[in-house]
Amino acid sequence: LSDYNIQKESTRGTMASELTKNEFWVKKMTVRFHAMDLNKDGVLTKADFDIFTERNTKIGKLNDAQAERNWKLHAEIMSDFGIGSELTLAEFIEALVTYATGDHPSIVANKLFDTIDTDGDGVISYSEWAVYFEIIGIDVKHARSCFDALDANKDGEISRSEFVDANVNFFRSTDENHPSRFAYGPI
């Protein structure tokens, strides 16, 4: 291994250790788990992603092509999160330690962005964000404040880069004041 690779692995190991020791980070991951566990059975399974796609199709009023695209994106996201048959909260948090220290957050965030940006215009509007909150079961009354926190340049839209940045920081940051804490609703 090169010195660069040894340094990179050492940094990842240190980051992983810091994340699991941080109560706020564990709380954020727990919130994310519950936002993904749409059937509220305590485990993440394909059924949760199917529910998301069904809700997105119905609530977001997707046409057949959009629904099919979202279903494929969710299958990829399931794979990216390492969800085979099922994943408990403890397994999810353990998997996220590795997930957070690699390139996965930006890869998954780009795919998730595409599922939320249902009109395909390259930005998430407030109405698309509110639909997303409804789909994942977060009270829509929180949508505006969370949307505004992620809209870093305050132009009334969440760009792909703002969304990806917020998601990467959601999974990596232990800062309780970082705006990324709103990526999946209030903590």
C-alpha cells in the first residue's frame, strides 16, 4: 500500500470510531432508519422501498415511465445501503459507519435527488420536497424549515449540489448545528 492509501485508511478508521461514539450522529442515523422503515416493522427490507415507490407514484402523481425510473433507482439505493433481505437498526448503524467514510453518500444522494426531483428539471422545488416528506411519513409542517436549511444559496430551490452536500454532511458530520441535520426532517 502507498503512504496515501495507508493515510486514507487511517483517516477512515478514526472517523468511523468518532462517529459511533457521538450520540448526535447515532441519533441522526436512527432518524434516517425510521424515515426509511416505511412499514414500521423495525427492519429495512425491499418492502420499504416498494412502499416509497408506490407512495411516490401516487402522491407525486408520477407517470409510468417516472415510476419505473424511481423503482430502478430505489433498487440501486437498496444495494448501495447493503440491504439484502433485511437490516435492523443496529445493523444499519454499523453499516453506515463504513458507508459514511467512503464515496457512498454522494452516490446515493445523487440517486435520491433524482427520485425527489420528479419533474426532472434539475432542482428540488418546495412542492417536491413537501411530497417527499409526506412519502417518508414526516409531518409536512416541518418541510419548509428543513427545505430552507438545505437551500444554501436561498434561491428557493435545492440544487443537486446543495442536496448532495447536505446528504454527505448528514452522514459524516457530528456538528449539531450543521444545516445537514435537516436532510431527513427534524432530529
